[in-house]
Amino acid sequence: MAAAVLVVVAPSGAGKSSLLQAGLIHRLVKGALTGSQHWPGLLLTPTAWPVTALGSQIAALTNADPAEVAAEITKSPDQ
């Protein structure tokens, strides 16, 4: 079974963080979507280096090397 990722993406200032912090994360933790109570959670601000920031956060969740994760994201963004 392939892993899935739920991502909230919108322009700067659209309210992504507000949406997540206002209850979406809490609802997912409580199982609002089937199995979501078992999903690891990740809330990040991408900064000027979004791939590096994402790679670092994913590496922290998976005990992987951040540079390797960032390189894999860059190499295969559709995977």
C-alpha cells in the first residue's frame, strides 16, 4: 500500500495556518478521516528554502538523513 500525503497549499496570507490551527489538525488527530488518528503530523513554514525545510521535517519523523530526504524530494517530486 502506497503512502499518502495530505497537504494544504495556498498563496501567502490565504489562511492556511489559521485553518490548521483552528481545528483541522485537532479533527484529524481525533480521526475525522478514516485512519487519520494514526497519521504523523507535520506543520511547517517553508521559509526561503522550502525543500530543505520539508526534508528536515520528514527526516525528523522517519529518522532519515535530512539531506538525503531533500535530495529525493528534488529528484522525484511526483513520488
